[in-house]
Amino acid sequence: MRKLLGTALVVAGTVVPGVAAAQMGHDMGGMPKHEFGVDVFAAYQKPSGGSGGLLVATPVDVRVGFVSSGSMMFETRSSFSFASGGGTFIGFNPGVNVLFRIGQGTGNHNLMGRYFTVGADINVQSFKITGLPSASGAVIAINGGVGTRMAYGSAATRIELFGRYLLKNTKLGSPNTLQVGARLGLSLWH
């Protein structure tokens, strides 16, 4: 596990400065090819047959969007989770979303402005609770939301209201779960 975390930190340490340097040197007069971003989020989570509660995560997503000249854009999102204490939980959550621009965008490359998004992801989990056998599996989720990008220097802030529905997995003991919340993020282009 230490090797995995160390590798993730090394990759982040080499990729993030390169993305930032490319953003600073990019001529914003041309069409960028990618949108890179990170998000934090807060959501109300309600499992079927259980009590609801508040869920807060940072960063929830690391995003890579593939910019097109039209009003539709594909975006990959992924996150990694690790928790310990009374056991160990490891989760990896890759997904893909499609963003559709609402109306005319403003600012750089027509990327600023409102959008709506739909997508799906898979939450691959492995956990071991002290005194119980370990379990692993995957939970599939679908999501949708509406948001906006606002210029922030040569970057942009993103605010998105979303809903996400996780399908049950009886092997993991995971019920159908509804999440409703908001994401706040920062985007850079290359």
C-alpha cells in the first residue's frame, strides 16, 4: 500500500507542474485540446432502507476533458479512496461523463458558461474490517448534473449541482443509494 501511495504522489508531482506550465504558456487565442481539473464536493447521501447523512470529499474527482468545437465534450473522472482504523478500505472510481453546453458560451474558446452533464462510473472497492472476512467488488453508478464555468484568470472555476444513483451490490452489502449535492472545482486548459 505504501508503494501505491508513493507512486501516486510521484506521478502527481511530475504531472501537475507540467500541466500548470503548459497552461501558463498556452496561447488562449487557439482552441485547447484538453481541460484538466480537480473538484471537492458535499452531498446528502441516502441508502435505501437506511438513514441519510452528509458526505464531504476532497478531491472527489481528477478530471480530464476532451474539448471539441461543438457543444458536446467528453470528460473522464477518477478518484482514489483509502481509509484505515478498525480495518482498511481501498476504492478506485473511474468514470466518463458527457457535457453539453447550454446556450452560447462566453470567454475563452466558448468554454465558459452553463452546461449539463450525464455519465456513469464504477466504484471498485476492497475492504477488510477487523474480525470479519475481507470483501471486494464493484458498484455501478449513474449521474447527472447542471453547472457553470466562470473565468478565473487564465483558468476557470466550476460549480456543479448533481444527482448520483449507486446500484446495489448484494455481495458487498451495498444498497441502492441516492446522492444529491454540489461540486466546486478548478479547471486548466492545454
